[in-house]
Amino acid sequence: MSEKRQKILVTGGAGYIGSHAVRELLKEGYDAVVYDNFSRGFTNALPKDTEFVHGDLANADLLNHVFDKYKFRAVIDFAGHLEVEESMKNPHNFYVNNVSEFANLLETMMNNNVTAIVYSSSASVYGQPERTPIPESSPIEVNNIYGGTKVAAEHLLRIFDNSEHLAPLTWYATQNFQSKGSPSSLLVDGYDVMPKRDGIIAAKKLFLTKSKNK
């Protein structure tokens, strides 16, 4: 009997980067389920026959229903708003979407015993770096609202991870997922933070080894 394929939830999976991630997950042998409100994503960006749910992370009831239905092994989150200029004009919208609704996702994960997540952060948490590639040990020097929301979301990950009342959370925050080349290519960008590391392979190792990122 063949091994049952693990299901991975990809939030924001109908966006440009998210849809590339879905393709790579399918190629790696996972079943990907996309959860997207389509405010910035498109159904025609998804591979044919991809399962998707049209929903918002603010909808806790729908989220819980989806988690209960699919029994996910892990989550990859691309649902954050990412436009720096827009974040300065509409800071409230960015904090609601990138922080408050992300907290809903983490709580739903914990309620459904899903403890592995790959979070798409941003190199903007480092402000204006003095050099590139940017060492991950560089100081956090946020200079825009967007970067601030990413720092806040990473802080939430640590809170959930360290809480004595919750299951330990396995997480991996990559500062720059960037697709390159054809739709079948997804790499963590080699010029920002983590040179030449394949994002999906890193995710696969994370899900299988349960290593912790502190």
C-alpha cells in the first residue's frame, strides 16, 4: 500500500510566490490546499485541480472547519500584505492582516494540533543593511510599517513556541522567499539573507525532523 500523502495548507497560495510554492509542494509529493481571500491572488495562478478554499484568516470558524476537514501536517504562510509604500499609508490594515489575522492562524493551528509552520518574513526587518548578503545575526532596524508587522509576527511565533500552555511549535521564518525562472522554480533568494537554499527542501526537512528554530 502506498504511503498517504501529507496535506500542507498554503495560506495566500493564489499569489505569485504562493502559487510557485504550491507547484513545488506537489512536485515533492505533498497534497497542497490553498486558503486565500483572493484580494491579491488569482485562481488561474494555481496548478490545475488544486484544492482551494476562498476564505479570510479573520474567519476563525471557517479556518477551524478547514483544519478539521483536511488534517494538515503543516502550514506555509504567504498571506501577508507586502507593499511597503501602502503600509505607510494604511498602517492599521497592515497590522490587522499581517499580525492580528496571523495570530488567528496560529491559534487555529494549536487548537488542531498542527505544530509546524514555514513563515514568509521579509528582509525589510533589517532596515537599510550595510552589506549584502545580510547575515541573519544583523540587528533588527525596522524603518517602515511593513517591516514592523513582520517583526511583530515573528514575535508571535516565539510567544506561541514558548508558551507552557501550548504544544511546542516548529517554525522556520525565511526573510525572502523569491521565485526565480520557470513556475517550477522556487528558491530562497540568494542575494538577500539565505544564499542558494531551496525553500521547499528546507520546509520538507523542517516538517520531517521537527527541528526547532529559536
